[in-house]
Amino acid sequence: MEGGALCLELLTPRGWSSAYSVESVIMQFTASVVKGHGRVSKTLGKSKSFSKKTAEEAFQNLVRTHDKYGWVTPPLTDG
């Protein structure tokens, strides 16, 4: 994905709880990156600007996609 994305249901309005601590959010993030084989994509050439508005639009698109299809992690055999 261009601009980057982090898909964690706990970061959405439906998944968020005021009971979460900073530590628990960081632990969930770390577990998701490790389990999902997260990586930083190195792009070549000129990078595009990525505004707050673009980030918010991308976030809303991802939330709609996950609301429609669910928040499941596909098996590794699915690619």
C-alpha cells in the first residue's frame, strides 16, 4: 500500500476501549507486526506527499473494507 497502513481493529472506533493502556496498544502492535511479517517498504524514486487528509481517507477506506469482510488474518497459505 502506498503511504503505509496498519490494520488493527483496536484502532477503530468499534474496537477501541478506554481501558487500553499505552503498553497494551504497543504490545498488540508488536504482535501484529511479528505475526504478519511486517516490513518497511523501501521505495525508489521520488516519494509522494502524504497529508493528514490522505491518511484519514485511507484509514476510513480500510475500516469500510474490514467492516465488510471482517478482521480476520488469512492463513499464511493464502499468501
